[in-house]
Amino acid sequence: MKTIEDIIKKYKSKIDYLDLEIIISRAINKSREFVLAHPEKRLTPNQKLRIGNYAMRRIKHEPLAYILGNKEFYGLDFKVNKNTLIPRPETELLVDETLKVLSNLPARRTGGFSNKFSNTSVVDIGTGSGNIIISLAKNSKQKSGCYATDISEKALRVAKQNAKLHKVYEKIKFFKSSLLGNKKLLNNLTMKQCNNLVIVANLPYLSEKIYMLSPASVKKYEPQSALLSSNRGLFHYEKLLKQLKKLHTTYYPPATPERSDGGRSIPHTTCILEISPEQKTRLNKLIKQHFPKPKVIFKKDLAKKWRVCIITL
Ligand SMILES: C[S@@+](CC[C@H](N)C(=O)[O-])C[C@H]1O[C@@H](n2cnc3c(N)ncnc32)[C@H](O)[C@@H]1O
């Protein structure tokens, strides 16, 4: 009967040591500390089979998150599968910045009732596994008014499972939608007067050139539709800006004295977008082409690369 030590010897030249420890610990349902402390532990045939299966998949470059079916993000554990992008650590900056925006929103009075959170809608566009909106729902004071969209039904299924797992399913409404295009979503956003609209998006933004340079594990296993965008990576964000402009002009007609009683004024709108560093200047230009006086701020990630764009409209 083989031991943990035998298995480590067998695979250590083929698999990163840390990955191997994680694979063994998951296959035998024990902690990594246990794996380290008990090299003499004998493995059952089933455990050996599981380790062999995981190890072979890893050797073929399948990401560990897909093999194990989960990935940690913002201190929470998310289910992932081949239909969802694996949440990236740099996306935590997007959540940090959105939480800051949410806690600094202008408090506006509505009908004598002032609660700065009750009239805020937060929309996560391209939700994937739901990692962003679920982290926001868990860490902000939003009690409701959270929305998540994705063009992929299969990704939305995973996002809903994660929302249930983290007990925020009741706070979030999910829509299959191309960006903001779903009529039901738009009705939800515009039905009641919403004072603050916060759009957060980590949409596909890799240019063809950068996508081609991605590691084999990304190109072979992660959904291309979650990563690649035409127009040198800005097709999706430009389309979103256009939809947002239409939303402002069509769904929130400018307030006039005549309609001041029933008319809906444009909500204070903030967009927080994850970008590829080289897109900063081009995106800035695009935003200014679509909106007359936006306030645009860019933030760098821990690697000192431009990663997040915050637009206040
Ligand atoms: C870069 S992934 C981000 C996933 C997740 N939000 C994250 O941060 O890990 C982009 C997501 O956008 C979705 N997507 C692609 N095109 C879309 C569109 N036109 N409308 C809505 N979602 C779209 C993809 O299915 C994918 O889930």
C-alpha cells in the first residue's frame, strides 16, 4: 500500500509542490498540515485513484481551481467550473474600490426619508461565478438592490449557487443579459426612483495580442468569451458606455419643472471597471466622447499597474 511520501516522490518533479500538497489534502479530505506531518500515512485505493486523477489533470495544465471546483476570493470560497472565469486576486481591488464608493455615496432625501443605502442599486455586469457582487453583498450595508448579469446562463447558474452558499441569494437579482440590455433588468433599475446607481464590471478586456500571450492553461481551459474583447480589448466597455448613455437619456428623461412631480431624475451614477493597464488613455478618451463632464480616476493594483477605472457621471 502506498504512502503520502511515495505519492510525493512520484509526482514532485511534474507538479508544483504546493499544488501537489493541495491535491493530496483534498483527495484524502485532510488539511495540508496533516499531509506535511504524516508522510507515513497509508492511502486507500480510492484515495490513490483520486490523487492520480487530479495529478494527471494538473500535469496537462488544467488550473487547480477547476480540478478542485473552488477558488478563494475576498476571503470567501467560490464554486467555479469551466463556464466561469477563475476569480483573480487583482479583482479584489475592484471590490475594495466599490466598497469605498458605496460608503461615500451622497445621501439624498427622498420624500422626507433619508437613508443613503435604501436607494442605491448596485449592478455587477459579467458576474461569472458571482465573486464580485457576493463579496459586495457580504461586506457592504446593501440590504437589497443588488443585481448581477451575465450573457452566459451556465455562469449565472454557478453565481446563484454561490449566492446561496454565502447566504446572500435574497439580496441579489440575477439576469441573463448582454451588458445592460435586458428589458426586465432595466425596468427593475428604473421602476422606483433610485438615487445612486453603482455599476461594477470586470468584463472581457483582453486584446487579441494579449490573449495570445496568455498561459496555455488560460487559453485551453478558461472560457474565451470571458476574456477576449475586440477593438483592442475595449469593445465591451464602449458598448456599456453607449448603453449607459441611452439609459440616462431614455429611461431617466431630464427633469423639467413640468415633470418634477412624477419625472425621474438621473441617478448619481458611478462605474467601477477593471481594465488592462495599457487601456488607460484610450478608455479615458472613450468616456469623454460619450459623457460631457465625467470625473475619471484610475487606480493601480499591487503590481503598480493601472487596473481600475472609476467614472462618476
Ligand atoms: C472577465 S470575466 C469576469 C467574471 C467575474 N466577474 C470575475 O471577476 O471573475 C467576464 C464575464 O463577462 C461575461 N460576459 C461576456 N460578454 C458579456 C456580455 N455581453 N454581457 C454580459 N456579460 C458578458 C462572461 O460570460 C464572463 O462571465
